[in-house]
Amino acid sequence: MAENDTSRTQHILDRALGKLVSRKLLAWGTATALLLFADLASSDWVIITTVYIGGQTVIDAVTKLKGFGDR
């Protein structure tokens, strides 16, 4: 029962974040905040944002090509 509540809460939060800001921008913002406030090296910032944004872009493209985005 608790697992179902957690899953539902995560779904609601994910949906709300999706409406407010794209995940790509959220990843970039998080990496930028770490760069500014948590002593993250600039080279690490580049790697984090490139990997996430590049990977998510590929996933989005495959989803659209396969027609999963239409549902």
C-alpha cells in the first residue's frame, strides 16, 4: 500500500514538474546550482549536462519515431 502511495506521489510530482519546466532545463539548473554553490568543477558540469540532455534527446526522438508520444 505504501509503495502505491509513493508511486502515485512521484507521478504527481513528475507531472507537476513537467508542466512547470522541462526535465532538460531542470537537469541544467541543478548542475548549474551545484557548479555555483557546491564546488562542482566546470568540466563535471559539462559532462553532467551533456550526458543528460543528449541522452534525453535520443529517448524523445525514439519515442516520437515509434509513435509512443501520441498516446
